[in-house]
Amino acid sequence: MQKISDQGRLRPWMGIILFGVLMAFMIFVASPLQINYGIPGLIITEFGFLAMAVIYCLIRKVKISEVFPVKKIKLREFFGCILIAAGAFPISMILVFLTGMIFPASTQEIGEMSTFLYDKLNYPLAILIIAFMPAICEEAIHRGAILSNFRSLKHDWVIVLIMGLLFGINHMSVLRFLMTTLLGVILSFVVVKRNNILLSMIARSEERRVGKECR
């Protein structure tokens, strides 16, 4: 994977620490916010991810433009992301089904999540909050700030695997662990190979949009 000019300021262990901070934020701040305030709490959570990513770059004094690499998107790359997202969704649903068979108690999460996300939102607002905000904010912290710490690793597949596992763990869901790990692997692979975070944002937003359409 392409290194950034200030790679000496970043190390894999820093990525693990940043992920630990992210998990602490999820457990002690984000979860209570979402439980107590619902959708407004979710919105605050997403902006918290984005703020955390930017603040980390400022603290470590690395170039934001390299931690969040943005390049002109080719037409084939755009449609490739759409196809990847569309193809990943049915596989994700199969993984959720298999996990539900192994851990049946976890399936109650489906109804709870559906009620939380969809019952009180009109379509445009649902797409904004469910698709576009995570595509920007969650990608900024995962495929941006955290992933940048692993750029010094020699093997791309190691970076992709680590990022996939971290993404799965971050969602704190037994039912969705395999699904989110797979999604994390796919999105990380795109950024590692193309060094363009816009592509993972497109793929993520499309994956969430397809999920919304299928519910």
C-alpha cells in the first residue's frame, strides 16, 4: 500500500490504540446517546467519528490530504463500487442468517434495529442518516485515520484483514459480526488498492442504500 509522507509519525500500534479509543467512545458515549436520544444520538455519534478522525490527524501532525486520500474517480471505478456493494449485500444477508441459526438469541436485534432506524424516518432523511452519513463519517475514522497507521505493513492482505476484523468488532454485534467484517474487508481492499477514500464511501453508501431498499 502507498505510504504517506509522514508515515514515520504513524505505527500499527497507534492504530490499535486509536481503535481502543473508538471502542471506548462507542461504549461510554455513543451507545448511551443512541439509547436515550434515538436518531439525534445516532447523528451525534456519526459526527463524533468524523471529529475523532480529524483530531487524530492534527494531534499526530500528519497530512489530512494523505490520511483521507481523494482522487478523481474513473467511470469504471464508480460502477465497480456500485457492483461490489450490490454483490456484497446478498452475501451479507446469508452470513446474518447463518449467524442467527448459530446464535438464535441474537436475532431479536433485527426487529430492534429496524424499529430504531426506519419507523420514524421518511425516505430522504433515512437515506441521509443511514447511507450518506456513515459513508463519510465511519469511513473517515476506519479507512482514513485507523487504516493510515497500518500503511507501513508490507503485505496488503494483512492490512485488509486487520481492518475487516476491527470494523466487525466496532459494530458490537454478534449477529452482524461476519457481515460487517466482510464489508470492512471489501472497503479496505478498495482503499488499499486504489488509495482513494471516495471509492469506499461510494461503496458504503450504496451498500446501505440497497439495504434500506430491501427492508
